[in-house]
Amino acid sequence: MAHEPIAADLLGRAEVTPTGAFEAGSTVAFTLTYTAGLHGIDDSGSLKIVSRFASDQTRPQFEDPAGFNYTTVEASNDAVLQVRYDPKGNVRPWDRTLYIKVVRGFLREGDRITVRYGDTRAGSPGMRLQTFCEDIFEFRVLVDPIATYGYQPLPVQPTIAIVPGPPETWQAVLPTLRRAGEPFRLSIKVEDKWGNPSDKADSRLHLRASRPVAGLPETLDYEAGRFAMVLEGLSAEGEGELEVEVLDEAGALLARSNPMRLVEQAELVSYWGDLHGQSEETIGTNSARNYFAFARDLAFLDVTGHQGNDFQITKDFWDTLGALATEFEEPGRFVVLPGYEWSGNTGLGGDRNVYFSSDSSIIRRSSHALIEDRSDVETDCATAAELFEALARDGEDAVCFAHCGGRYADIKLAHDGRFERSVEIHSSWGTFEWLLRDAFEMGYRVGIVSNSDGHKGRPGASYPGASLFGAVGGLTCLFLPELSRAAVFDCLRKRRHFGTTGARLHLDVWARFDGPATLYHEDPALGPAEGRPAETAMMGDIVHLPEGGLTLHIEALGSAPIERLDVFNGLEHLETIRPYGAEELGNRIRVVWEGAEYRGRFRQVIWDGTATLSGNRFLNARPINFFNRDKTLDRVSDTELKWRALTTGNLGGFDAWLADAYAGTLKLETAPVKCGVPIEEIGIEDETIEAGALDRRVRIFRLPEENSHRRMTVERRIELRPEGDNPLYVRVTQEDGHQAWSSPIYVYR
């Protein structure tokens, strides 16, 4: 017999006070009142009040009346209620659940359940709202009035709006590589303390360029109500570097743009993309339309892609995504790659990003887990291997990336180099260099990308906020002859790109060969491939060099001072190159912690701890990659630092300036690492304390008191292995904690 739900108008109603718009991350006390409908709520019936997975608002708690979001619940008729919070207590994306069960008594029509979030009567400061903006934030109420454990949503849900806070951090964005005389744009915005573009700035800005720029005004009126300003049609002549500074009326520096490299001639120039994120139709925030608009207008991206979990993408939403890709596509200005995230469990291959050159391709899901319409279930591919087989069988023009999110990709179980051209080694979930190592161990020839997999509606500017996400979302720099979908697809096939942890820096890595070489874009190990004679190769190229050696050329232009370059030949670390020497070191030491607990979803390493000095004093300390405002580095005294921190495969830490450069002992106390190091033994090379798990370690080393080196140009002779691949790539680490990885140049004998 078909299930007949209770009529929506008989379920009751809910309202929340206060209502309106509230600042992201602010603290507010809310009262939600549910009034029972015709059936009331039976003994053992219940309510669920749920919020989205992505929300990082403070959790309801019931133990500490003076704490954030102390929550009280009562029934107007004194029925006894059982209350608990379960972060996975409902069907995604509405899985964060306040569960309220009637355990003695019942409710009649008109009886009320009152929920006070952040009950100030008991001393709580209130509930801290999520740290990112949402046009319509729901306190979604689900009711089980008959005690059947069949929950139905109320027909009208209480809502508020979450809006940006006051301006705090200015951003100025330039392209990173352009031909001299070619037009470009300068984009400016200001973010609140949680990284949301703020519309509350009202400032006269002064612009100062490091070289002449045609069309650049000296001043700019940035008026309240706007979220960004874009200056089009700028140009600069001659080779060199360009930076633009943004100053206030008093001449104080508000922002320095990323560097832009100017060259007289170049076949390819750089464009920036975040190719991976989600919107509210799956597990993200705000609409898919808002997603694309944010990427283009507020993150200043050139390329983006939407990657919803396949088991949540209905046929209608798939059609909508294709239509939005067509609508937002503007060659020369903005490119959208249609696609989805194949979201099979790790045991079946794990997450893969799938991109198409067409807006009307077939979606081959891992399952229909959350899709009621099963009319196209025959197109499902339950394993990653089946996915690749189907793409090949049907001649799809597709490119795939291996991804590590909740369900990490197992590329040793399934991989097809005809489609899977790259691995995503950084996202909001963390940093995953182990995924690249897996590829090298298997002899795969893959490129490197970084994206956000953002769930907060901010593709291209995806900050972790106060949630389990432990990193800023990544960006991918694509080398293209022009900005078009065809050019982007060609770039992805050829692996001509590099990934970063979110910084926009310039990185050029290329090789010059001693003797004749043959260059391939398609992998000749997979079948017939067309090669051409070559004297040089760039990142992503595959090269057969029968004899002779090569010189690797590296140019890095950082968005912050460069701390080091690391050069790799596949699994082998060849060299660390620093822009400074031991003679430049001063009284600044750096402590870095990094790594993950394991490959899966709950990979966070908790690094909460202390640093103490004996026989010396801390003059100053500065945090590195402390993204969550709740997790701070505090100077307790002249001899003690204290912090709360986590990593998810990425790195964090601090710099400390000492009163005496060489006296005393530094003692570190964290759960993973406890150690003591004499200060005089800390030098230019890393003191490394391994801590097991997955690349979990602490490194301690010394830096110059001030490092002004933003540019590095390096040439290195590389000794090639006589057999097998030589995957040559570079990792850049900046002083601010950002990193970048070049796609390998694959050289084989």
C-alpha cells in the first residue's frame, strides 16, 4: 500500500525570533517555537531541527550554562523531553540535528515546544552563527507526530539571512603572466574577518604601481554597497614584474597585489581556476547560480566548475547545470567546465572529478542514493573502473581528476590515464601529497591540480571558517593560448598547469635537453601517440630522451617572500634550495607541524600545545596558517607560547624572534610530539621529529630576521635514472605558509 503522509497543513508551525539579517560569525540568542498541529505529538514522537552539513555555527550543548549555544528545550504542557545533538542525525545535506523526543506525556494541538539557542537567561553569550553568508538560512523543522519515525518537513520553515561583517582585509588581484602591452584587469575587494566579501567599506583608495600602467587611476572611490571593483583595460609595456599597492588616504598600505610577470612574447599565458565546489542543491551553500557568479565576480576567477556529488544530482539539476554553464560562458572573460563528482566509496575507487567539453553529456553516477527518480539508473557506474570503461566505450570527451575528500580516491585500485590526467593534491580538506606518490609508485603520468571543493558558496576564495575543514581552498594555474573552453580542455589533457594552496604566484618550470628528444602530450605507454622533436619541455610534457642529460629551469615569483624550493624526481627528493644563505640567518626560528592522522574523512591532527624557553626570551611570535579565529597563538609570557591548532595534511606553525639568537633550550609539548632542542643547534637545515601516522612531523629551523626574497631563478643539472620515468617537479613554499606544486615533466630513456 502506498504511504500516505500527513497533510502538510496539519503538521503544525514554527517561528524563530529574532528574524532578519545577521552578521556572519556574530553571537545571537534565538528562540524557536514549534506549535503542534492537529495530531499533536504522541508519546515517543519527536522533532528534528536540522541545519546543513557545511554550517560551522556553534553546536547546541546542554552542560555549560555560561558557554556558547547553551540550549534549553521545554514543552508548554510540561511533557518530559529528551534532547540530544547528533551531527549526523538526518539525511544529508541536512544532517546536523537537534533531536527532541517526547518521553513522558504527549502534545495536543496548540501545545508548544520552545527551544532557546544560546539561552542568555542561564548566562550563555548566545549562539555563534556560521562564519559564511547565506541568503536563506533555515532552522529546518521535521516532525514525527505519530511516533512512526517518519519525519516530514513543515511547509513553511523559519529563516534568517546571514550577511557579511565589517571590512577587515583588502585584496588586490592581477593576472600572473601577461604579454607586454596586452590588456589586463585589476580586481579589488575587502573581506570581513571570516573571508566574506564585505559591502560595508566606504573609502577613497590610492593606487600605486611598481611600474607605469596605462589606464590605472591614482585614486578610487570604493563606495558602501559594493562587494568588489574591477578596473578593465589596463596595460603595461616592457618585460619585468608588476605589483599594485592599495593605500588608504593616510598612505597606509591596505593591500599589495599578487605579482604579475610581463614578457614580450609568450605562446601561453596563465589563467586561474577553482574547478571543484558545490552549491545548496547538493551539499554546499547558496544556489548554483550564485556559485558561478561568486567565482566570476567576487573571486575573480577565469575558469570554474561545479562538482556536485553525483548521488544528489537529479536529472533536472543536471540540465540546470548545463544551462548555467552555457549562460555564464564568455570566451575571453570566463569559462565554465560542465561536470560532476563521481562519488563512489573508496572501496570502489573513491571520489573522481569528471569534466566534459559539452554541456549535454551523460552523467554516470556511482549510485542514486538520494535520487527518487530511477529512470536513468542503467547509466550508473558502481566502480571507478566501470566509469572509465563507460567513458571509453561511448567516446566521451572527458577529463578526470582523482580527489581526496570524504571518500578518498584509491588510484591503485582504479585509474585510466586516457581520462584521469591529474591528481588533486590540495583542497579545503587539506594537502595530499601521498596521492601523487601513489601515482609515481604505479608508474602513472599525471599532472597536479589544486581546488577548493568548497561547501560554503565561495569558489576561488574558500576559507575553512570554524569547521572541520583545515585549509584554505586551492587554485589551479592553467597555461593557455586564449581563454576558451577548448583551450582549457587542451591544457588539462596536456597537464600544463600547477596547483597552489590558494595563493596566486608565478611559477615556470621547464627543461632543456642536451640531445635529441621526442615530446608527447598523450602518454605513449597507453597506446599509439604522436610525438615531435623537441629541445625543451614544460610542465606536463612527456619526453623520450634516449641519451644525454638536461638542465631544469625554475622561475618563481611569490605573492609573499619565498622560504624554499624543493626539487623532486618522482619519489626522490633531490634538493632544497633557499633564496638566502646561512650567513643571513638571525634570531628568528620557525616551528612547523604538518601531516594527517590517516587518509580518510576524519584526518585532523590536533596540535594544541606549548613552547617554552629556558635561558632565553621570546621577543615576538607570529602564527602560520592559523585559519580558524577560534584557534590562536598566544604569548603567555616572555618564556611561554600557547596555541590551539590542527592540520589535515597541510602545515601550520609559528615564527619566534628570540632575545638571544643562540642561548637556551626550546621545549615543545603537543600530543603527537614532545621534544627539547638547544637553540644553538637550530640552523638553516630542518631539525625533524617524525610522529608517525601520515607524514605527521614537526620541523624546526632558522630564518633570516627579515626575508625580502620574492623571486627565485634557478638552473640545475639533473642526473636521470637509466631506466623508467623521471617525473621532475618543484614545490614552492612561501613564508606565509602557502605552497605550490608544478605538474611533473616526465622524462624517460
